[in-house]
Amino acid sequence: MRADVLSNRALNRATLARQLLLQRAAMNPVDAVTHLVGLQAQNPLDPYLALWSRLADFDPEALGRLIEKRELVRIVVMRSTIHLVTADDAVFLRPVMQPVIDAEMTRHSEYAPQLRGVDMAPVLELAHPLLSETPMPQHKLRAVLAEKFPQLPTAAITYACRNYLPLVQIPPRGVWGKKLQVTSTPLDSWLGRSLRTDATIDQAVLRYLAAFGPALVADAAAWSRLTGFREVFDRLRSRLRVFVDVKGRELFDLPDAPRPDPDVVAPVRFLPEYDNVLLSHADRSRFGADAQLFMSALGAFKGSVLVDGEVRAIWNSRLEEDTGVATANVHHLPLTTDQTEAVCAEGRNAVAFWHPEARAHDIRLVPIR
């Protein structure tokens, strides 16, 4: 039987529904972060804006408390990047994603040559209990390793600890209204739990489809940077529904996952600089022909703007301390009158959230020519 064809717009609406971007969800942050399989978080506060755009009555201070209570943790997982994930997903995702994190060290232009032939076992045997007892920023760990292993390349072995040990960035880093330089401790000592030994890539793929599907095999690879997905999808094929896209390529999905009518309304959404909705597909055309636009944004803070589900603008914001006015500059492709009004309205809300101390909020629209 011939597979049904899904247009880019149908794919757009399906992904937006799963990403909680068609309407704000009445969901608590832990459930949301679980459903979304984590939030990219190398910018420490990006997850706050990501969840504000997705959840009704979102309280950023409540999210911060969850990090302090260790229900949510900041750890390297997908694409060897820092994500905010639940404690349960930290012990599940890290072993699944470890091959990607290991591979980063073998490809590192500076450190890989220095580490060739180096036995890291003694370094890790020292670093793990040391960081368990006293969480440290990288420069302090580097000083200890330089003293204990003077014959080894200090910067390289320090960086390798970040990859070969599952390290958590401890709060108050990543906590709303607070700051801390990156300070790390092993995941097992932070949570009092070990990494799962039964975690599988098949389980990760099913989670990925629930949050980002329907998807190409290459999309799952882009989300994780793992390899070997053709075999994974072939194993799972009997449990999945298969579609094709407008180019005739196979798309895989969970049978009962939401696939809304392509004509359902998609509201304007302001996203942070790094949002997994725009980073988790090899083919981003479901988010419009200009889906790469957000990559060219400039400014101290930047992000993308979804208009009718597509990337139609980029934005940055700043607070003028002398006037107390927070201004968002929105660089946009052509918009209709209604879209312009919606962008301005949601932009004011986003700026008010991002700069709660501001006394006024200004939206400046700048056409991209």
C-alpha cells in the first residue's frame, strides 16, 4: 500500500503541536521538559524563554527551584551540548549519547592530537572523587591536574574530563535571577543515582518522534548526532507509521501521535537563540524556506520568531538602564498587517518576560531587504 504524503505545512503543524507551540500547555515544567526530551541550554537562561513560549502560567522562579532541588539538571547530552533535562532523563540519555560525546574528543582539532596515546584512566580516577567532594570550575580542576599529572597536556586532559565523566553544571548556574560560573560535579554523586545500564537508542528514537516527528532517518541523526539510525528504524518499523514527504522520502512517526489539520492556526512565538524545535531536523524546510534565518542573528541576545509556524524574523533585546525601557529589535521578512500586529503584541509580552525590571517595553520592526 502506498504511503500517505505529508506536505511541509502538515509536517510543520505536527511538529508545532508536539513542541507545545500551537497553544500554551497547562503542563508543569518537569512534565514539559520530559515531553520535549530536554531543552538546549548552553545559554543558561534559554530554557526559560523556551518554556514561557510553550506553557500557560509559566513561573521562571519555580523552574529555578526545580534545578536547585535536583529534579532538573544541566548536563551534556544530545549533540554533545548542554541541555536542561529531568533527573530521570539525565541517567537515561547520557549513556545513549556517550558515543557522540566520545567522538567529539577524537575530532577535536587542538586536543585530539595531544591526547593520542594518553591513558586517561588515572586522570578520571582522580577527578571523579575530587569533583564529587568539591564541585569545581574548570580552571580549578586544571590546576589540580597540572600538579598531579605534570607530564600530561593539562588543558586537554581537563577538557576530556568534561566528556568522559558525566558532569552536571550545578546551580545557581541556570537559575533565574542568579549567576555562577560553570562549576561541575559528577551526575551520580549529584543525584545519588547511577547511569542506566538498560538505556537503548530505540527508546530514544521513540521519545524523539513523540517530540519532533514525523521525521526522516537523517532528522534523528541531526537531533542526536548518533549514527546507525537506518537499522534502528528498520527494527522499529512494525511499531511505526510510515509516510512520505513531498520529495518522496520516508517519514516515520508514532501511530497515535498528533498530526493536526495543516490549516490550524499557528500563533506567533518568540524563541530563544538555541531552541531544539529548529535544531532537531536535518531538513528544516517544514519551518519555511528561510528557516536558516535565525543563524544569522546579531546582538547580545538573539532568537527567532515563528509567524504562521515559519521563521519570518529574528530578534534581540536590551534594557536601557538610564531610561528603564526594554527594546526588542525585530528584523523581519515581509508580513501582513495582521501578522505585524501579532508580532508586536507577542514581542511586548516576550520583552516583558525577559526584562521584568523594565518600566516600559518598545518593539522596533526592521524590514530585511
